[in-house]
Amino acid sequence: MGIYDGLKDIVAFIQESGNVELLQRFTALQTDVMGLIEKNNELMSANSNLKKELE
């Protein structure tokens, strides 16, 4: 199970609990996590390109 699938499972669980405040907070956290993953991928790509330039 990937990160995205895990996050979806947690959202489903929170929705079933009916806790709206927790769902809102988790949704914001989920957005932050996805942004960090995207930024990490960008940095890894840039790092790879820089390594190739050094060769």
C-alpha cells in the first residue's frame, strides 16, 4: 500500500466516524503531505540532473 492509498483509507475511516473537525484537519494535512512528496520528487530529479552534469 502506497502513501496515497493509506491516506485515502484514513479519510474513509474519519468520514465514518462523523468527526467533521478531524476530517478538515486531516484533509489539510493530506494536502501538505502531497505537496511535500511533490517537492521531494522535484528535488530528487534536480539532484539526479546535477549528478549527471558532474560525470
